[in-house]
Amino acid sequence: MSIQYHKPGARMCQVTVHNGTLYLAGQVAADSSADTAGQTQQILEQIDALLAEAGSDKSHLLAATIWVTDMANFDAMNAAWDAWVAPGRPPVRACVEAKLAKPEWLVEIMVTAAAKE
């Protein structure tokens, strides 16, 4: 039973792969000065890059968990998400309002995906 670790750090790994399933760490925007839509777009680009590095893509998403700091920003986050998600292949998803680790972060997204066959 092998486990692959992509971009491991001292505290956590960005992607762990086990039995053909990719588990991504929660992603936040690199430029936290952006608004909710901008932060969401940045996060989705990061997710694309991490999935590609680990052998998958957004058309293989299985699940997503999204945290937003204020449900007033739900529509802005969803607009970016809807433009990004693979047509006809949306994952199961949960979205909740939560206080994130840093006040400048407005969105955090964590996904699970299948490896490409």
C-alpha cells in the first residue's frame, strides 16, 4: 500500500495520493488583497496546478468542501466556481461559513479527486 506525498511541508502536505485517490489540502489565495471572486479564481488555479502535478484534473473531482467567511459572498464565490467546474462533472460539495486562520482570507477550498485512468 503506497502513499505519495506531493509538496510536503513541515506541518502538512499539499497533495496526498492513495489507491488512486488524490486528497488536496485546503487552498487559500496567494494574493489576499483580492475580493471573494478573485480569491476563488486564484484558489481554483492552484487546484488545477496541484491536480495536474499529481496526475488528475478537475473533470475527476469527487468532493469539495468550501469555507467562506461571510455568506454574503456566497454568490461571488459560486460565480467563479461555476465558470471553472467541468461541465456535467460537478463533485459532491459542501459550503459553510467559517472564520478562517487569517482574517484576510475570504475563501478556502479543499477537494478530493480520482487519478486519471
